[in-house]
Amino acid sequence: MLAHGIWYYHPLGEWHVQLTRGAWPKTEEELVAGSKKITPESVVITVDELRFTSAEIDTLIGDLERLRSSAHDVLES
């Protein structure tokens, strides 16, 4: 979603991203006919959520670097 989502900035000062996967809610009030690929859902994303996601990605990158390093050390010995 972060890399491949369709992002736009709403004039009210909110970031939105379109979700094209998953299922629509099943309640009558929120029911939309068809798939999200055809009718994407627009979701508000706050700056705090973006910061949290960025921090999580940084953590994941660090974890993967440590994993690669540990596997490389084992293979060399």
C-alpha cells in the first residue's frame, strides 16, 4: 500500500490512499456492490500513521540485514 497505493492530498488537509484489496463491510449501511479492484476504498491516513509505518519499515530492514548477516556468517564457516 505504501509503495504501490494511489495517494492523494485532500484539500481538508488529509492524506488518503485507495485500497484495492480486501472485502467491503457486510453491513447494509456500508455495503458496496462489486470488488475493491473495481471500486477502490479511500482511507484517511494520518501523519502519525505514516510515521509509524516508516518506523516499522526501518525496523524490518534492520531485522533483515541482521538475518542476512547471520546466515552469511554461518555459510562462510
